[in-house]
Amino acid sequence: MHRILWIVLFMLLPIIALGQSCTTYVVVGAFDRKSGDDIDDLKPEDFQARMKNAALPVVSAAQDFSSRLVILMETDGMDGNTKLEDVENLSTRLARELPRGKPVAFGAFARRAIFTRGFISDQTERGAAISEIREEADSLGKDVSLFDSLHQALELFGPHRPGDTILLIADPYDDNSHRSAGELEKELLASGTRLLVMLRQRLSHVSRDFLWSSHDREKQFFSDMTYRTGGAYTDFNAHFLATFAWRGYMLGIQVPETMTKPRKWKLRFRGDAAESYRKPMLYYPEQLLPCAPERATASASP
């Protein structure tokens, strides 16, 4: 009798272990590689998530979400450069016009950085706050503190929320920061913040000091961090600025309650979605964050 009881308990252990789970949330961009268009109307069952050899249930997939966005724009080098002035003017206008209800903070940087007071969802209030930042942009200095400014942008978020995103409009150039690329890499990955990058201008040997200094560390940082955080890297694109931050899906994924640190994971399509889109472009972070404390509730009753 005791032997049978132990066998039954042994068989139930995997089920009990699987039941001790909670839901973490992550933003995923899904695009058709052939057309470049968004892939719409996907359901939770269209996604397959795995962590090593374990399947992670995808329990929700919402296209309508309002995660926080910081737009951080470089203002150095504007004097006499009409192309950069056009980028600044268009970026500022589009930031003012982002949809009502979307929490947006706006910052400008050169030697130092300045930001709006927190995230603003009301268009009128946001527009006025951005105008104040724009008026001070000329006083930010001539050097560039790229990594220090990104650090300040990260600090605006405080405790992480799913989908937190920084959109950086800048050149891959830093000549004044106290923080290194490596330090910023650790901060971004630990925070779970997504990095989107738009270059202000196409790079050439006549830009800044690129003739004698390649600034490889900054270029590599841009490339690595956009990929590893689930973001994107592009030339200046007004449509990208206006839409990318809230395109895609907010996925709810069940993970073990015992997961306390970010873990590497994989995501792909399955079922009909996998048949329809053989090679989709999926933008998602390299590491999946553990559940936030307020969400760490068991998904199954004991």
C-alpha cells in the first residue's frame, strides 16, 4: 500500500510543480518578412515559448496596450545643419502628436540632459512640456554624454512595467560620459527596458570625428542593445517614431514562481500561424523577466 502511494505521489510531482506558476508580461513585435507589415489578430495559441527544454504557456496576447515611452533626442550639432534641424523639428512635432492616453516622457541631451516631469498622457499638456524642453535645448552644451543621458532616461521609469521603452534619436557618438557602454548594457538588461534607436543622419567619414575615430563601441552598443532588448535599429523614419512603440503584442507568459532572475528564452509561431508565416520577424527581448511581485500569484489552486 505504501509503495503504491509513493508511486502516485511521484507521478503527481511534475503536475504540482507546473502548477506553481505566475504570469510575466513582455512586448513582442510580429512582422511578415515578405511584406514588412504587422501580423495582426494572433491569439495566445499561435505562440510557442520555451525556456531550455520547458514549454512556457502563453496565456494572453493583447494588441491594444499603453506601455511607457521615453523619447530621448540628441541636440548637439544643430548649428547651421539644416538636415539635423529638420529631424529635430519633425521629431518634436510627432512627439507632441502621439496618441492621447499614451504615457510619454520627452528628453533632449548633449553635454547634459533634460526631461519632462514624468510621463504625460494628455496631448495638450504633453505638447506644452515638450515645448519647454525644446526652448532649453540650445543650453545643453556642445559635447555628447550619450551613456549618461541614457542612464537618466532609465531612471525616469522607476520600478519596471511591462513594455517600458526608450526611443533614442541620436548618432552613435559619445565624448563626455562618465558611464561606459558596459555599465549601460547591464542596466538595460537588468531593467527589462526596450531600446529603439533611430539615427539622426547617415554616418560618413566627414561626420564629427569619424575620419580618425570610428566610435566602434557606440556603434556596437546600438546594434547589440536593440537586438538583446527586443527593440529595433533604423535610419530616421517618421512612421517608425509615430507607431513602433505600441505595435505588436503584450504577451502574458506563465513562468515558475521560483524564477527570481531574468532567464534566456525562445519564442516562435506554431499551428496555423507557423504555416502562414514561415519566417516571421519577431522582436522580443533576449531575457524574460520574472513576475512582478504584485503578479506573483499561483495560477492553479493547491
